[in-house]
Amino acid sequence: MANRIRRGFTLIELLVVIAIIGILASMLFPVFSQAREKGRQTDCISNMRQLFFAMTMYNQDYDGLYPAQGHLFIDPCSPPPFWLDIAYGVPNWKTSPEGNWAQAIFGAYVKTAGVYICKSNKGWTKNSINTQPALSYVYNGFASGSGDPPAPSDMILLWDYRYLTSYAVADPVPYDKCSWAYYPGWNTHAEQFNCLYFDGHVKNKPDEAFRQAIWGLPPGNPFAY
């Protein structure tokens, strides 16, 4: 019987194959990452629409008004302005004695706290208690205890925030010395924000456009009314 010659890969061939796999992987990983982020963004939009339905039912049950916010600003607010509406001393939105938008609709209109969380979050904000229920969405303080704005399709009700908080947040707030806040890096989805409007549609707003909108208060912007 003739001897069979067994020929394996040489070291150079093996290294070439590994290099090719590495190059392909480096090309595909960003694509996979973008696909995952797109999925998270879609999930976030779904959450915001559920929150819209909850807000709408609350509005119908309470004489056409949206949830009121307690303690809408920290005083003094000279620079930088700040959006914190529930005191740091009472960081749990569910048990806070200060009424807030998330607490107002939970239970009767929102059945699970998971709806309040965007999966694109990048960790917790400073002073939050990370054992408490988290929030990813920020309330338009001008809606606090108010009815529908004149042009619901042009005005923002909620927007998503890059970090989780254990306290309910409003930004902007209707107070002339401390009406808004914006800092670089707050955007949630690849330099963009998801914004829920009063008519129920969700629009993706680029970071620069969002900054200009919230920076330009008041008026002529999608927040103040």
C-alpha cells in the first residue's frame, strides 16, 4: 500500500487565515453594534408610545391636565442651570412625597416599571440610588399641571436621557431663573434623542438641533407654551 502523505497548514498560512478573520471581524463588529443600537432605539420608541397612552388616560381622567411636578427647581439656579425637580434627599420617584409624572401614572396606567427604562442607557447619574426603580425619560416641566399646548404635534412631552436616575426629572421647567439645562453627552442614541410629542408621535432629534431647541427658551421652541 502506498504511503499517504498528510500535509497540514504551515504557520504562515495559519497566520494569514487568522489575519483575514480579524480584518473581517473588525469590519462586521460596527455593523452588529449599529444593529443592536437600532433595536434598542426601537424598543425605546415603543416605551415612549406606551407612556404617551398612559399620559393620555391620566389627562382624560383629570380634567384635561397632565401630572403635576413637585419641587420643579433648585434655588438658587445661577450657573449652571439645573433640571432637578425631586430633591436629592428624596431620590426614589415611587415613594417620594413630592408628586412627579412617573409616580402619577404608575399602577393605574403603567403596569411595569420596565417601560420607564431605555436600554441604551450608559449607567446611573450621580446621587441616584441604583437599588431603586430607574427612569430614563425626562418630563417637559411646562406640562406640569397644564393642559394640551396649542400645537400638540409641535411640542415635546418627554425625551430620553442617556443615564438612569432614581428620581423624576423635568427639563425645562417654567421658572425664568432656571428654566432649562443641557450638557454635552446627554444624547442617548448615536448623538440623537428620541422625543415624544403631545400628539403621540416620536421623532428622532439630532443632538445639535435638540441643544438649540432647549437652549433657546423662551419662546419659539418645542418645549415652552
